Amino acid sequence: MSTVSNTGTLSSTGIGSGLNVTSIVSQLVALEKAPLTLLATQATQEQAQISSFGQIQSQISALTDAATAMSDPKVWNASKASSSNAAAAAITATNVAQPASFSLDVDALAVPQSVSSGPLTAGAPVGAGTLSIQLGTWSGTTFSPVLAAPVPPATVGLPAPVTVSIAATDNVAAIAAKINAANTGVVATAFNDGTSDRLLLRSKNTGAAAGFQVTSADTALAKFVFDPMHPPSGTDTTMAANPVQYGQDAQARINGIAVTSSSNTLASNIPGVTINLLATTTTGYTGPGTGTRSPTTLTVSTDVTPGVGFVQNFVTAYNTLNATLSSVTKYDAATKTAGLFQGDSAVVGLQNLLRRMLGSSSLGASSQHLSDVGLELQVDGSLTLNTTKLSAAANNGTTLQQLFTANNNNPATNGFALKFRDFGKSALAIGGMVTNQASSLAAVLADNAKKQTAVNDHAATVQAQLQAQYSALDARMASLNAINAYVTQQVTLWNKSTA
């Protein structure tokens, strides 16, 4: 190592003394840094522990989520519904629905009003004027319009027809487009039968109250008028002269009780139950009490599938966590390798606590232990599912629900969903055992980093001190060597002079 002397001349440490100062200093500094090897090994171990414990935290969170989901009463109150004739009626049920069975007769389906014009020249204009379209209900040839909302001071609203202006150049397709754009509550379609155009009109909605009336004061548009209340004199060329399908409500009987609906959906008759009518089941129906019945049986029952599914999710989450804890705390005799947390009191304690919780009881249920419903604890701490016992418990009233959700306000005897939910939330909270362990591991790694910094800083100080000491020694020895050379020279000269 080269240094600059006080006189500004370049000198090299060791030249004066003949010692390999660089090597000596390097070896002495290496001795000072020797603790870094152990610290680096420890840091690698600590980092691996932090990573592994992060996985454990995540799996505890997943187990807590599974237990929380299972603690929701809605999971256990699910309903399912079935129809003996799926072609005639479909049924769905929410958790509000009570188990029941009832008969359904579908006498008539709800349909929209549908009319058509007579044949018109294909693509040709039909004449100018204004069409007025009014929604309402037909009873024979009597039309009752839908009224607008009352406007104070009036107590009854006025009819609210929608007018559509037709230009002299508009053909059937253009007229259909204008009716649809006017939001009249009627769907218009331009139809070609192969030789002629026709205008088809249909209510947007089904039901008797979704009928419509079409009027016009313009002779050119008389062919689009539908107004049986005011039939034309002479030959009828209006839409009323063609086949008409009037709007009709659905008519059904539930356990013999008549019900009606403007749509083919019955959603308000039985709480939590929705019935979609798909086809009639009464043959020859012409009115109440007529026709031949062929009723459909609809059934609502408790659906245990969601509850069983959440139990399976809980078992999966627990087994995943158990496998990780077993791996990191075991000692492999074959490879003579210890797990990352083998002998660690906190992690081993966590493992033992979870297993004790599995072996505890839940009071307030006819089944008090997990093994009673098929969740069986194995030697390795995992759970296996006895599906036969689980299915029997699931179909035995509220047995399975109570085992997991019974709330005795006592962590020792609460349902297992509550036990694991509350344990997980507490352990993962700030100050909880899991969070504290994670913080402790992070603190150990941080302390290791401080120790490594301290060793490096001390080594640098020692190196500077040694360098200074050996530089001074080298200079002193160089001076002594110079004196020694001078004395030797003088002795030699003195010997020559006295010879």
C-alpha cells in the first residue's frame, strides 16, 4: 500500500522494514470480520423464517375467512325448489322461503296484444298524417286508457297518448322505425309476406293492461288504425279487420286459489318463492272452474348443499395450515434436518392450540364434537371427512348448524365456526399472538443487520489504526536501517585506515 510522506515524496509501506505490511493488516482485519460469517448465516435463517411465517399468517387468515363465512346464519337457511313439470313451471326460492309443497294449475299464460295491418304495396309510401297510440285495457270493444299521473288541482289524470307524425314519403319500414323511436309502449315491425308489406304492432309488455289503441284522423293512415270502439262505416280496412290477439293476464291456481299476474312470473304470492309460468296445464280452459286439470307439484325444501360446502372449505383451510405448521416444526431424522421453527415455543404453541380447539366441544347442539359429524382428527393433526356421517348430520334438522354456530358467549363452548373465527381475528389483530411473532422475527433480523454494520465499522476502525501503526513502524525501521548502514560504512573505513 502506497502512502505520501510529510515531505511530499511517495513511499511504500514495508519498503523500509522489509515486512509484508499489506498482508499482515489484511489478515488482522479478516480476524475482526470473522463474526460476519455467523451473522450472515443467521440472517439467511431469519429471512427464511420471516418468509415461512408470512405464509402461516396468510393461511390463518384463510382459515378465519372460512370460519367467518360458516358462522353466517344465511349459509344454513338456504332453500331449494323443484317442479314436477319443468316444462310448465319453474320455481326458485330464497332463504326466506319455508319448506312446503303445493299444487299449481296454469290456466292461461300472460300474452301481449298483437295486431297487423292488411297488405300494402312493398316499399311504397303510404301517405302522410298522424298516428295516436294509447295504452290501456280492452274489455270486449270497450277501451279503458291508462291515465297519466294526476296534476294538481286535478284529482284524475288525463289520458296520455303518444303521437307519431308520418311523412308522405314514409314506407312501412320508416313508419315502424318512427313508432319504435317514440317510446309508445308498442313494438312495431315491418313485415313482408313475399309480395306485400304489413305493419305488425305488439305490446312491449304482457297483460291485459298493456293493450293499446291506435287512432288517426287522416284517411291515408286508416289502414293502421286499431279502434274497435269506433268501427268504420262501410268496408273495414283497419287493423281490427285482421286477426287480433288481445293482451291477457296469466291465470293460475295455487292449491286451488286463483291468482293472476300481468306477466308470467308469480313473485308475490308466497314469501321467498318465484314461479315462472311456461305452459298451460289446464286443457279446454274457458274461464274459472272449466277445463281438465293436470296440476304441477311445486316443492320448497331446505338446501344443505351450501352449508356442507362451507364445512368442506373449512376443512381444506385447516389442513393447509396444519401441513405447513407440521413441516416447519418437525425434525427429519433421515436427513438430520430441523424445520425452520423446530423447537420454537411460539409456533409449536400455535400448533398445539389449534389442535386443542379441534378436540374441544360445542354445547347447545345435539352433536358436540367435530367427530360426531364426520370431521375426524388424524395423528398428524389433519382432518378427514367422513361424508356419510356429514351427510346424515346435514340432513338432521339444525344439528350441523348448531355445532358450528351455537353462541354460548363462551369461547370454550361456542360453535366451532365462532371459535376459529374469533381466534383468528384475535391472533391476527395488532398485539395478537401471530402479529407479535411476526414483529419479533422482523426485530431479530433488524438486530442482525445492526450487528453486521457494527462489525464492519469496527473492522474499518481497526484497519485504519493498524495501517497507521505499521506505517510509523516502517518509517522508524527505515531510519534505523539508514543509521546501521552508515555505522557499517564508517567501521569499514576505520578498519582500512588502521591496516
